[in-house]
Amino acid sequence: MKAKLYLPSLIVFLTLVLSSCATVGNEFSYLGSSSITIDKTTKQDVFKMYGEPFRVGHDNGDMRWTYGLYKYRVFGETETKDLIITFDHDGIVKSYTYNSSFKQDKSKFLHVND
């Protein structure tokens, strides 16, 4: 009798585990390279455009904010994107980088004119 109950529960459990995914970070929309200007855009400007960063830290004494979304799947492609912004001591953007493995971003960035 107990075996009859365990088998369906085991099947449901395994189905959920094997088809599951984990998402870490926060959704954000990259507004393009024209939204951030090195040596001009401030922390306040970035906060107004993108909101609270997912992660904060320091890089060689400079403040660094990371906006990130990471979708991990047991089966299928993992999709990640992050916008990493480094500010100087005055709170002005010193550098930034945006990376993505999302298909819609890759198709935009990989577009090659013939």
C-alpha cells in the first residue's frame, strides 16, 4: 500500500526537480550605451535609471554596482546578464560593462553588416 503512494510522489518530485530552474538577481532593462557617459553620469543618475543594484562592492577603492539577472536551468540554456558600473571617489561613472547571454541581446550585439 505504501509503495503505491510513494511512486506517484516520487514521479512528481523528480519531474519538478529535473524541469526546474533557479533565478538569482533582479530583472532590469539595459537602456543602451547612450544612457551612461563616462566622467559625466552620476550615481544618482544611475539609480534613477536602473534602481537599486543587485550587488555592491569596491574595486581598488572605487565603488562598484552590479545589476544582474542569472537564470540557471537543469536542462536547457542558462541565461545571464549583468551591468557592472564603477564610480570614482566623487560618485561619477569611471567605467561600465554590460554582458548578456540572452538571445535577444546576443542577436542585437552580434548583428554584422555585410
